[in-house]
Amino acid sequence: MTVASADRRLVLAQDASGEFVLPADMLAERFGWPIATLREMMSRGFVASRVERGEDEDAGRWRLSVRCGNRRWRAVIEADGTVSEQGVDIVPLAGQP
């Protein structure tokens, strides 16, 4: 994953239960879509996310993945909520080689 230097200042908030809050406009921008497209994909159930908590040498960090269609945004989040790495890649759709 790569991150532009300007993106290093991206800090993700957590809600009262400790869940990360991902702004829809930020995700839409990462996927290269208008926010309306992302919201439509969300309403149709085409967006899935995954949070992995770091262990051992990665303790205190998280890896977030958000998949929408054939695009996946992944980021490494530091203990203070700062995004240290991120990138978007194209992944095969289920059932595709």
C-alpha cells in the first residue's frame, strides 16, 4: 500500500463503542466515484468492511479494508487514529478467476 504525503495527516475518529468512523466522502474519493455512487452501492448492500486488530509487533494498530464492487481500500491505522498506509486495488469479483 502507498500513501501520498498529504494523506499522512488523515486521522480517523472512533465512536463511543470504539468503532472507526469512515467519512463517505473520503471513501468515495478513494474509489474515484461521486459520493452519490458510493451511497447507492451502500444502499444496495455492495459495500463490505473488515477490521483487523494488530498483535505482537503490530499491537495498537489496525488494518481496515472496505470493499465495494471490485475495488478495495485498505489502510493501516496507528494507535492515535492516524492513517500511516493506504491504497486502493482492484480485486476479482466472487466467482471470477
